[in-house]
Amino acid sequence: MNKNSKIFIAGHKGMVGSAIKDELSSKGYKNLYFSEKKQLDLSDKNKVDDYFKKKRPEFVFLAAARVGGIVSNNNYPVDFLLDNLVIQNNVINACYEAKVKRLIFLGSSCIYPKHSSQPIAENELLSGKLEETNEPYAIAKIAGIKLCESFNRQFNTDYRCLMPTNLYGPKDNFNLQNSHVIPALMHKIHKAKVNKQKYVEIWGTGKPKREFLHVRDIADAAVFFMKMPKNKYFKNLPSNLTHINIGTGEDIKISKLAEVISKIIGYDGALKFNEEYPDGTLRKLLDVNKARNLGWNSHIGLESGLSQTYEWFLENINNIRK
């Protein structure tokens, strides 16, 4: 992939897609392709096929997905399963039909079983039962990985899958009903400070531990692994595997995370945990040795990343997804 290569970013307006677009632009890549949903609905196979035939992208980043937190996953399982299956099937198949040179498919650490060994290595995939609260989304992402593997095996394509841990950063979804933990906590604690509330209610027990990765780090990883020669990327992966974990290798208790966010925001009220809400998996730390052995490491520390995210939140508070 060189500076003049034709590069298509699916999901360019989302948190991950926009970060990848910014990363490519900052590195001097000039031939970037993306399209608004009203012009290119990725759930419409005919439109996707036509777009790829006309534009003929050489490299594709598939960051488009329907995403959400535990409550959203619980409430809309059909949407999470069907929407993601349709989008990724359409894009991956169009890559093959248009003879795209290389594809990066972005997944999620929720693909791994609920009771995986910690930290979770890539070969834990399909070794046990999934976490019930996000099973439909996880199944869709596993199907995407397996579709990439199948194309590679049957047609010798070069489709690669990156499985990031929990992501956060600018352009996240801050809606209190369907967002992930960091934007939900940030928005909730910010409101508590503004409204001078004596306490903030937090869903769950606060005991689970989670690993978090700034969105600029996953964008950096996506470009890094897209540029990597095929023989190097696949050299140390088990037979037919395409996916590599992307994370920091460190986790934090949700209760501690809430304290750190409170400190950054400047909120000194109490944190009360509502145990009627589900916790999800108690621990989900990725084994990131494969990525590190290939030369990639995360760069943004959690506290620094949270501070940057809160600054962005304040600057964009009237326009954020909330």
C-alpha cells in the first residue's frame, strides 16, 4: 500500500472508521474513498457491488458495524445479528468480486468464550460458550472472521482480521442507554457534576475488570497491519487463522475506572453501584503477544486517553451522540 493506492474505508463516520481516515490522511495517503449512507447503503448488496465495480479500490478497511453496550445488545439482538452479517457479507464478497488486494476486517474481543483463559489468546476462538449479553453481535463478528478465513483458503485472498479490546475516544456514542462503559460513565459523571448531584448510580457491581484501547491506537494498528507483507503477517498464525488481538495487555476494575474518570472530570460525589444490572464477563484481558512480536504496541495510556476524550466531549457536547 503506497501513498497513491486506492483505499476504501467502510464506516468512515463512526468512531473507528473516522480515526482510520484521519490516520491515513496524516500519513499522506491521498486516494481515500468513502461514501455517505444515503449514497451507499452497505446493507444493499447491489449498491455495494456497483460501488466496488466503479471505484475499484485496492485496499479496504471494514470498520462499519452496528455496535452498542450490554443493554442495547440485550434489547436488540436481531438487529445486532442481522445488520452486522449483512454489512460484512456484502463488503467482503464485493472485495473478492472487485479483486481487492487486501482487506482489514475489524472485529471485537467479545468473539471469545465467556470463560476463556486469561489473558485470551487467539486460539481461544470457538473453544466455549459466549457471554449471553452480547452473543448475537459476537456471532456476527465470528462469522466475519470465518468468511475471511474461508476466502483466504479457497481463493488465496489476503483478508486480515484485527480483534481490538474495548475501544474509546473521540466520536464515541455517549448515549446513556446504549453506549459502552467509558462514554456512559463519562457522560453520567459529567452530568452529576453539572447538576451538583451527591452521588452517581453505576450499573453493575463494579468488580469486573476490563482492558481499554484508545481509538487512535486501533487506527494505528489497522494501518500498520494493512501495510505488512503477506508472508510476515501470516507466518506465525496457526493454519487458516486470520485474526490478531489488538490491545494494551493491561486491565482495570470498573470501580477504579469510575474513580479515575471522576478525578479527570473533577467530580467529588459518591459512586453507587446498582447490582440489579448485569456485569457481563468478570474479566476479559487479551493476549497481545502476537501483535507485539510483529512489531506493534499501543501508545496511549489510559489516563491520558481518558483526559483527551473528556476534552473532546466538552468541545463537542452539543453535537455528540447522546
